[in-house]
Amino acid sequence: MGKVGKLQKFAEVTAFSNCYERATELKGKWATHVFKNSNPITLELACGKGEYTIGLAERFPNRNFIGVDIKGNRIWKGAKYALENNMNNVAFHRIMIGNIEEYFAPNEIDEFWITFPDPQHAKKRKRLTNPMFLDRYRTIAKPQPIMNLKSDSTRFYEYTKEVIKEQNLEVISDNNDIYQWNDIPEYLANIQTFYEKMWLNDGKKIKYLKYKL
Ligand SMILES: C[S@@+](CC[C@H](N)C(=O)[O-])C[C@H]1O[C@@H](n2cnc3c(N)ncnc32)[C@H](O)[C@@H]1O
């Protein structure tokens, strides 16, 4: 079969049983209605093709993972892989992250991942680690949820560290060149996203921050 085009992916993804679109009816019900267990839920924000959602779900079968993005044609790849591999701990949700509290309830989320977000150099208010977004994430999370950020952008990484400092947040890991890190966690080295591969090809250093919100 040839390459699947963007429009076909849009059409297919809406019919995938593991994909949801602006599903306000699932607010507070992801454990009972989607995963049918009480395992902790990790959200991958701006997941693109969902490499972390899939890669972490394979490594941690006793946790649930939801990839969130606005672009259905990107979500398609991860969602199709999860369906073909009968992964019951994976779902995808097509929403705008700015409205995230409309789709998830207080205490519903345990951990967050953000990988290679648009750095939004000109627009602080659109940066996914700005204080306004952090407050939104806190609204839907258990107390002191973990945030993981992987980025190629030195400015975005430094900006996030400023927010961490201003809010006096606890940093668990901070590395500005992960492929030089002797004790790099396996999942950090071996799960690489579409954008990460592009930036690595350009010779960029990859940064990682893990902190408590
Ligand atoms: C640079 S791509 C990174 C994708 C993926 N994490 C990767 O590393 O390959 C940024 C992604 O963020 C998504 N995105 C940006 N802002 C968003 C928002 N406010 N709500 C939902 N998705 C958003 C875009 O659709 C895009 O897929």
C-alpha cells in the first residue's frame, strides 16, 4: 500500500477506537470508561506522532498513557501502531491544550511529558511550560505531579528553568546534553521523536528537565 495522505489520515483517525476528539464526556472517567483500571495516567502534551506515549506504554504496562495534540493526522501514526499491537494502556485525544481542564478532572493525571514543543520565541503566553499552562496542568493532576521536558531549544530550556526557579519547584533531573550523560535513563535515550531525530541530524544538543509541579 502506498503512503497514506494527510486527508486520509484525518478521516481514519476519527474512526479509531483509541482516539477521542474534544471528549468532555470522559472528564473524570478515563480510568473507568477508557482504561478500565485504576493505574496512574500520564499525559504526553503536544505528542505529535506519539512516540513517547507508545514507547513509555510499552515499557510501563502498569501505567496508562494519553497522547494529546490538535493535529489528527500526526496522532494517526501512534494510534494506528497502538491498535495494531493491541495496546490497552494507550489512548489519544485531539484537543487544544489551552482548554485542557475541560477534558480532564482534578486528580486525574499523575505525570506529564512534553517533547520538542514549539519554542514560541516571540510569544511567551504560548510556551507550554509558562506559569499559566502549569496552573492548568495542576488543575487536573494529583498533588505534586511530575513534569518531563525534552527539548532541543536552549532558550526554551533556560526559560523553563527560570519558571522553575521563580516558583521554587523541586528539580529531579536537569541535563543540558543528554547523550553525554553516563546514567541516562534507557527510555530517554532510546525513544526518539520525529522532531528529535531532525534536531539530532542538525547537530543540536538535547536537553531534559524533570521536575515536580
Ligand atoms: C514541534 S511539534 C513536536 C511533536 C512531537 N512531540 C515531536 O517531538 O515530534 C509540536 C506539536 O505540538 C502541537 N501543538 C502545539 N500547540 C498545541 C496546543 N495548544 N494544543 C495541542 N497541540 C498543540 C502541534 O500540533 C505539534 O504536533
